[in-house]
Amino acid sequence: MARGQRKTIEEKIAEKEKLIQALKTRLKSEQGELDALYREKRDRDLEGLNQILSDAGMDIDEASDILQSYIQNREEEQSA
């Protein structure tokens, strides 16, 4: 059985470099899409929190004070 002409090492290297570059491009694109999804989730989560605060008639400063107090109390309870 006759085989096709064998590729030179230089051709193999060039093919691998081309493949790696294509994969890097795809990875960059996929990372961009993932980052956009994270931003979308963060925005949706923040909108939910904003709605909760609005329903409770609270502003961000009040909520921040309450959360900081809660965290401090919880840390004190855990260390006791």
C-alpha cells in the first residue's frame, strides 16, 4: 500500500502553531461570552436586591449598616 508523502517536521510545526492560534482565538471568544454571562447574572442579582430594598423602604446605607452589624454579631458569636 502506498502512502501519501510524509509531512516534514516544519509542516507539522506550522500546523500545530496554526491549531494553537485557532484555539487561543476560540478561548478568548468563549471567555468573553462567559464574562458577559457573569455580568448579566450580577446585574440581575443586584436588581433583585434593589427591589427587596425598595419594597422594604430602605436605602443602600441602611442595608449596609444592618449587614455590617449582622456580620459583626455573627463573628462574635462564632468566636465565643
